Amino acid sequence: MLERLSQISSHARAAPAPAVEHPLDPLSASEIAAASTIVKATYPDKVLAFNVISLADPRKAEFLAWEAAPATTPKPAREVDIVALEAGVSGVWEGIVNLTTGTVASWKKVDGVQPILTVDDLIKVEKAIRTDPKVIEQCVISGIPADEMDKVYCDPWTIGYDERFGTERRLQQAIMFYRADIDDSQYSHPLDFCPIFDTETAEIIAIDIPDVRRPLSKAPHSNFHGKAVEAMGGYRDNVKPIFVEQPEGVSFKITGREIEWQNFKFHVGFNYREGIVLNNISYTDKGVVRPLFYRMSLAEMVVPYGNPDHPHQRKHAFDLGEYGGGYMTNSLALGCDCKGVIHYMDAAFPDRSGEGIVLKNAICIHEEDDGILFKHSDFRDNYATSVLARGVKLIVSQIFTAANYEYMIYWTFHMDGTIQLEIKLTGILNTYILADGEDTRGFGTRVYPGVNAHNHQHLFCLRVHPMLDGEGNSVQMVDAMRSEAPVGSKENFYGNAFYPKATVFKTVGESITDYNGATSRTWDIINPNKKHPYSGKPVSYKLVSRETPQLLPKEGSLVWKRAGFARHTMHVTPYVDRQFYPAGMYVPQTSGEPSRGLPEWIGDGSGAIENTDVVMWHTFGITHFPAPEDFPIMPAEPMSLLLRPRNFFQQNPALDVPPSYIMTTSQAMVAGEHDVTSLTDNVSRLAFGETAAAEGSSCCSK
Ligand code: ABN
Ligand code: CU
């Protein structure tokens, strides 16, 4: 957290930004300042702390009208979402500022809700726990002398929901740790009690203390800094450098925040909450611009923990809705976070006073080798007749730090028209103290002496707003099925018949479905009005997503109530402007009664979703049973999903990618025996032997 603050403060307050060209561009730092100035001038009597100042996405119809005829259609007004807190007043002020007219377009008080926690809010808690007499008392009981409170740390989490305190006050729970030395990792030394902090009054209002006390672990700290690695035998010395060379630069073009790459074109947005937002994704197919997706983002996530003892039921972080995947984003470093030839985009956020602050290098855009795109060799001439094309991929990425965890988000575009979302988890496990001889009862793992890493899930919600070949889209579920006809029947005499069973969802209720590994279930976004000339099937993009655990907290549990979106793998709703957040706009301290966001939009499930403007909400992720290998810092664990064109292109859309090797049968007959040489790579070489470097560019074996 401190590191991130220093990243921010090391960048100057923003200078006035040039006029924003594109209606989907995030607010610049000067626009943020302008929006807060308008609010302050309109409500001079209020002492406001700004929590959110962020672009209110233009309404889709207005945006598309402008985009279709920018010379003759007014640009959508530049509107700004505002969430502000008034000193000493519960609830939030919620408004929209119109920057185009310089006015506050709407302004209302919303009671009974709590806004997102900002890094400023989080950072206050540690100071409070170190000076609170009751916390000091508990530290002493744990075995920490009262004069060593500077060695006591906490990860501040929203309280989730605790019925003892409700939603009135803005609360955080302090997950407590101890560091003997400032450079130690505190996660090997958790404490057994949990103070509760009022963010507005900066007071500790309660402490949850377990019945059975667990004294501070006497084990040495489990660290991952250089000295610790040296003490364990030092860094390995057999890693040779790998560099990425792009001698001619990159293959993408950037205009403002619009990227053109390999027939794809899209706009890269970013906000405090979802982080990267991809808008207006299209593919130019033999000269024809074909829209694919209007908007795509990671809309929410929840991380429920599985230890049943109070107060661990409160640990179920909504890292986007409670803290913001944008607010927690890292400033990325060349050759560290991303390797190769990089283009960065900055992000701008408000501080409490409404000033704009710029975070450098928030988004990384770069290309990587993508392995073999396609290959075929003919066995008839000992594989001499051959074609092989290597792919390149374009990656738009960000990394955010959610206290202990790092989430690395990679939106990847492939040359065959596929769009992939890959998320990698790293950082540090959330840990709790395990007394000597104590059993985890299966709800966690002893990853180090004195350390219990509780079972948990990481469940993400992908929001996809398609516009596949224009308006009028549907979603169908596709299951691999055996023919219903019995063995010996005319239709299935040998019993081997199987087929993809497509079920088009007509209503929201029908769309609420789960992954089924037994039928290799996928979901297609289709345009039923456009059929493929060969297959006769509707054009589609298929969602292939197999890491889709069910929400493990039971129906009726707090998490089940609060994270309605995570109850099922798939939901489809009719599009509604500015309906973005599937656990609701204000997530901290929701009770789940009623369940906000998606469950409210689903209603009785009768909404029509066939051949119309639809939004797909897809929950995916992993169930994480920690292991000692995840400690003291977790090697990155990937998970991934694909959106693949199916019946969309006439044939393989990447046939025109220059091959690394191509030889026809007649050419092979003339060439005879030869060494295969890459047509596109003169850098690859043999690893061993005297001639390694001189060999030059041998590539494909034959
Ligand atoms: N994982 C919970 C969390 C996220 C961000 C900041 C604090 C705590
Ligand atoms: Cu995990």
C-alpha cells in the first residue's frame, strides 16, 4: 500500500490536459479537477470528500449515432459520475456533472449505503490500531510488548457485513499481523484478534477476540527478500537472459486510445472500479468492418473464505466493488511487468479533495510471440510439403494489488480472431494464526509453522456487451450430446452419433445456467439474422470457459446473498444504459437483503433476451486450497477463457499471415533434401555445438 502511495505521489499533480477527443476516453486529471470544482461551486456549504469522480459512459445510442456521423452529430455530453461523502453525515452524495455545460446535472443523497474504500481510507487503519489502548492490550496478551506497537501491522478489509453494526457506519476490519523487522513479511505472523475501525471517526469501535487464544508464533519469519533467499542458499545462477527483439517496432497503431492491430480495432478505457474497459471492438474482414463487442470488462469479483469460525465468515472481499480494480492498480515497469516493446497508458484518479492525480504506466500494451498459429506437413514426402505460420498476440494488461493478493489481468487478441481473458494470481495468501497442535479441520492448510491459510475461492464476473455483426444478438447454450436414437436404430445404428445441442435463451430466466463438464458446455453469442454461407449456422463468438467452480458458500449464506452474480456461471439480461455492477453500485456493507445488482435486474426472469440488445454476465474463477508452495509468496497461477469466432469468418481468417515456412509438393520435388530455414526469423539459432551461432536461422524440423 505504501509502495503504491509513493508511486502516486512521485507523479506531479496533472497539468491541464488537451481536449479529450473520444467520448469513451477516461477522464483526464484536469477533467477530474474541473468536475469537483463544479460540485464545490454548486454546493459551497458542504464539506465534501470525493470518493469517485469517473466518466459516466455515454449512452450507447448517443455514442453510436455520433460515431456513425461525427461531422453532423453532436458528441455525447461529457458526463461524470460523482460519489462524495459529507463530513459527519451518513450515506453518500451521488451526482452527475455535465462537463460540456459545466453544471451539476443530478445530485441526490443516497442513504443506507457505503461507498468504495480508497487507498487513503485503508492506510488510516494501521495508525489507529497502533495507538488504541484496547488493541495494545490484546497485543500484549498475544506476546508483543506494548512498546513494540510499531511492529504491529494490519491489512484493512471492509467489514463485509456484520449484523451487529449494519450499514450506518463506514467500517473496516483489521486483519492483524506482526513484523519483527521492518523488512519481514508479516503473513507468517498473524495475530488472533480482529479490531473494527470506523473510517470516518478513525476510532476502533470493537475487537473480535476468539475464545481460545493463540500466542504469537515463535517461528522465524518466512521471508522472500534477498537476504532470506541468500540465507537459504542464494539465487540460482543458471538463468540466462531472454530478450525480446522487435527490430521494426510494433505491429499496432494507436490513435488516442484506439488501437488497430491485425484487423482488430478497439478503444481502451479505464476506470476506478473495473480497471481496463475494452470498447467498440471490431474486426475488418476483407475490407468490411464487422462489429464484435460494444463493451467488455471485468465487472466484479468475490473471494469467499471457507473457515466457519467467527469472524472469518466476514472475509469475502469484493475486490472491485469494495476497493476498485482501478484504484489499486500498479504503475508498471519496463522489462519487469512487461517485456519487449511497450506502449503504456496512464490513469487519472481523484484524491479526497477532488484534485486529479496521474498514475503513470497503468496499462501495458505489447505483443508477444504466440507460438504456432497453424501447421501441416504431408507424410507422403517425409513431411517436405509443409506450411507453418507463427502467431503474434497483442496483450492489454494491468496489475492490481488487493492488499495481500496481486491480480494480473491480460486481455489478449489473437490473429485468428480469438479474444482471450487471462488472469494470473500471485502475491501472498491471506493467513490466520494456527496454534501449536491445532488442527485446521480441513478448512485451511498449515503452509508454515503457526500459519493457517484458509480455503477460498476467486470468482470473477466478466461483463460482455456484444454487438456481433450489429444489433439483434442472442445467446445459446451448446452441449455435446449423444444422439437420442438408440443403438440399432436407423438414425444411430452403430450408436456412435453425437452432435452439438444448441438451446437459444428466450428469457433471462432460461439463461441462468451452469457449466457442465460432462457435455463440454459452451455458450455462443449469436446474431440470428446473419447465417454463415457454408454451415448455415448463425454467426457467433463462442465463450469457452472451463474454470467455473460453483459458489461454495451455501444458499442462504451471507456471501450467497451478497454475491448474487456468483450463484451461476451464466446470466443474460437485456441491455440497460449504465447497468454495470452485478453486486450493485455500493457494495461495502450490503446485507444481501435484498441482493443487489444482477438479482434485481433478473427480477422474475421474464425479460426477453432473444434477437435484441443483450449483456452476458459470466462467472468464472478458481477454488484455492492453499499449499506450502504458495508461501511465502505465490507463484503466479493462471486461469483463462476464450471468445472464439465460430461460423463468423468464411474460413480460417489467419490464412494471410506470412508463414515462417511454406513448401508445396512440386517445390519439394525440385528442392530435394534440404535444411528448413525460417522465412521470417533470422535470430533463432541452435543452442549447442560450434556452429550454433553460425548456423543462422534454422527453424522447423523435418
Ligand atoms: N482482499 C481484500 C482487500 C483488498 C484491497 C484492500 C484491502 C483488502
Ligand atoms: Cu487464492
